[in-house]
Amino acid sequence: MKNILTTIIKIIAGIFSILIPFFLFIYIADNLVFIHDYSILKWVPLLIIATGFYISGLINSKTPLKWIPFLYISLLVCVPMRSIYFPFFFFVVLFATISLFITRREVKRKYRLLSLSLMTAFFVYFLFSQPLIIRKTKQVKFLDGKLQNSVVVWDFSKDNSDILPEHTFKDINNNDFKLQSLKNKTVYVTFWATWCKACLQEKQELEKLKNDFKDSSNIVFVDIALDSERQWRNYLDKNNPKGIQLISKNEAKTRALFEFAGIPYAVIINSDGRYSKGTDIDINSAYYLLSKKGALTGSVNRKESENQTEFILAKITDNTSKTFEIIVPDTTEYFMNKESSNTLKLIGLLNVHYSEIVKSEIKVPRYVYFGIENTIQRNDSIINIGYFKTSDVVLHTLKPIETEE
């Protein structure tokens, strides 16, 4: 009886030992190393599983084999890590099994070394199959959807990184649907869920975006839910959103293939089948990017759309005559329109302004100037305050930037 009780205690300790590397890695990634989007990196759950099951194996190295299968209860940690999808879950189970196997002293050393070598080879493959990005600071900073405060340690996926992954979703008629079927179209895809408050808050603006582009035959809107089917269908029945409505058949696999963690998340798929991988295209950016293609009917005719709007950053050098001087912004600077309280990076500010122009259905200007009137220091940020001026011709008072020889 005493031996059975000891065995049960070891099994329970072995099951909970998975929490040691789980919480340790999260703490290190969040507070020390700042690994960007570590939750979508496939090697992360493999490392946690291998370490946790190795500790569990050491605790139960003398436990009878008939008790060892209970240790696999630890794999429940894969639910929050979103690692339960085929074929990746096969490697998760393999890493757990090998980690336990190499702790068994009754197994010959050469077999343990062979198993360890196999696991190491698979780990190295997954380690380098995705980019590793380290943020310089804990807080994420984006400019035009791109991470700014970061260092790319490695990225061997650049050649095919923007190729749309093969993945099957389900439509409202329970039919299988692949995004690849939307050939020769520009597709704006949003990932969302009914339980996501931020997603629901964004829905009204998203429907406005769809309505503004409703006459553009070359643009398609697709909403993909990461949700329970019942909640998804209830939302569709009550709100009747426009565009193609799909639901993920496997949320974990969808997140892994499209490599995103949080929602709402959106991408643009070009007509050639490539998409904006790693870049969250928010609604303001979508207005700008889709309008640049001349796709917004009623606001931009074909002839006008061939000439893209040119944004010019300028500083007012003489307030009386409103003389401007073109300047190059510092990447650490923020900008604020005097008519708004929003403080954004330059590209974000321009995207917002451009989307407002497009939505107002006025003629899109050839030039947009942002004139800086005042600069203030707030905390660690430099904020330039000014206003927009639009024109179809170059301002005669504009001075070119002076460059040093």
C-alpha cells in the first residue's frame, strides 16, 4: 500500500512538473528576452513539453511502466498553447515520449542517445523554420503594421513567407472553402470571434469599409471566425454582415498557419495569391491600401487613380508667409493633427487622414502636406503638432530639403 501511495504521489508530481518550464518560459519571454509573438512559434511548445516530460521522467525513473501513461495527462497544457492540431500534435507526443524514454535506466544507452539525436534534429528544424524576432523593449511598437523596436535574429522563410497557406474553412452552408478559390481578386481577410470585445467594437467600421467598396468587383471581403459554430451562426443571424462568412475548423491550426496570436487580425491577399504575412492590416490602413489600387468607385476614377497621392512632411519655417521646408522624420517621433487628439507614428497618421479623404468621397488630391507648427516632449516621446494641407499642385512656397555634401 505504501509503494502504491508513493507511486501515485510521483505520478501527480510528474504531471504538474510540466508547469515548471511552462511558466518559466512565459516569464522569461515576457520580462527578460522579449520574444515577439512566442505563442505562434512551434518550437516553444516542443521545448516546454520536452523539458517538462524530462523532469517528469526523472521523478518517475523507477515508477513501473504501467503507471507511465498517466503522465500524458500533462499534454493538457497544449490546449492554452494551441498545439493540438494535426500533424503538429504528432511531434508534441513524440517529444513527450522521447523525453520520458531517455530517463529510463533500463533502456540501453545507445538507444537513448539515438532517440535524443532524433528529437534534437526535429527541434532544430522547427527552431529555424520560423523567424525569431526579439523586441528591444517590452512594449510593442508598430509603424505601418511593421514591428519597429526589434531585432531579427534569423528569418530563413523570406523566399516563400508571403505565399498563402493551404487551409480549409467552412462556410455558412457547411461547405469547405479555401481562400485560394478567390483567384485574381484582392481579398481583405479578418480573423475574429464573438467572445472578442475588440472584434465586436471594430465590426461597425468594418461594415462601413465593405459598403464603401461594394461596387469594386475586384475586391472581396472575408470574415473568418475563431469561434463555436453556434455562437458564430447566432451572430450572423442577428447582424447579417456583408462579405463571405467563414469559420475555422481548427482554431489552433489556423493561428499557426497564418502566424498570428491576438485578434482582431487582418491580412490582405493580392491578386497573385500572396498575402501580407506578419502584418496586421487595420481598417484605416485597409482604406489606404485598397484605395491606392484605384478600387474605390465613386471617389477615384481610373485616370486619377493612376497617379497616387504623394505625402510630404514639411515644417513651417515662416508662420507669416507659411513657408515650408521638407524634412525627414525621425523614426522615434510621433505626430498629432491639431484637429484630433490622436498621437500616431507618421504612416499611421497619414493612413487615417487618407481614409478620411476616401470616405468623404471628395476628389483625392495629388499632394498632401503635413505642416509641423510645434514640437513638444512628452515622457520619452517627441510629438510634432501640426495640420494637413491638400493640393493638386506643388506649393510654390515649398523649399527643398538641404542635404549635406
